[in-house]
Amino acid sequence: TVVGLNYTYGPEATYPTAVFELNQAHQFLLDNAEKFHIDPSKIVLAGDSAGAQLSSQLAALITNPDYAKEMDFTPALSPEQLQGVVLNCGVYQLTSLIGAKGILGWGDDVSLWAYTGDRDITTSPAMAQMSTINHVTSNFPATYISGGNADPLTAENSKPFAAKLQSLGVNVTELFWPADYTPPLPHEYQFKLNLDAAQTALNETLSFLNERIGSSTD
């Protein structure tokens, strides 16, 4: 069973509204697991871009009690229920987005301002709290992580996050590409299913899911 979750965007709602909304959704799904044919013992969180940040943060909150206490957060899911996370093209060190040049840098600044509610994002406590690379522990679930070679988030976020998890002894399946791989793979490359690399990413994701929760025929 696959469930797509949404959340309120900024500036209509600021951080950490989305984190708590997603946790409420988790509780709803657990409460209605039989209705939606969900096995509560085999949960995998998955996300892309901002969704990868949120999935990583929720996984960290579920598996790091000190972090959850800091946010006054009571996870709906238990560590035993969470069997893995799938993270594509995410942001795990929010400060890496500060100070970028050009229209993309301006867009990052405005988006973070809208999401945190803090115009001065350089001093926003939310930036540190959202940077899940600082809050993961050895209890973090098995992780599939990928990013394209033409996506700046790969070098600045995905690869460092994968390395941090590996240093903690977390089971990590990573899919990264050589710098000279062609065609260059942009942000969210995995959705461009006409590309060989995207097909590889799809197959690697399915293999990871099969390893963590069993195939659909089990």
C-alpha cells in the first residue's frame, strides 16, 4: 500500500507545522490500517526534495528520543514499525542553502523565509533543527539515498548525509553518479523515466523496498 501525504506550505503555515501534520497523518493511517490494507509493522517513509528532508526529519524524531523531546514531539510510529526510508534529492543541512548566488539563491532564501517565518534565516533556530544531519543516531532506519550528478544538493547534502549515516553504522544503500556521467542528471532526475539512470534508480528503489518489507507477493 502506497499513501501520498500532503502538508500546509509556507507562508500559510510555518515550521514545524508540516512535521506535526505528517505525524498526525501517520497516526490516522495506523488507526485505519486494516481499512487501507497497511501492515503497521512494515512502514517505509519516502520523499523527494523537500519531502526527503521531511522524511529524514520524521525518521530522526522517531529514532532519537532527545530530538523528539527538544521539539515536544510524540511520534505516531515506533522505531520497530519503521523499516526504512527512501530519500531522493533532499536537503539535510539547511545552512548549505544560505548565500547562494543568482535567481536560485534568491528563491532558496525566500522559500526558507516563508517556511520558517524568520526573515533572517542565518539566525533562525529552525534551520538548525531542520538539519537532520545533526540529529541522526545509530538507530536511524536503513536508508536508500540518491541524487543526480548535476544537482548541487548531491554534493552539499546527499553525499554528506549518506557518509554521516554510514559513520554511525546505519545500513545505507546509495546511488550516486560520476561527475562526468552523461546526460547530466538534474534535481529530481529519478522521475525522468526515459533516462537509463532513472530506470536504474527505480530498480534500486524497488530492490531496497523488497529487502526491507518484502515483495508485493509476500
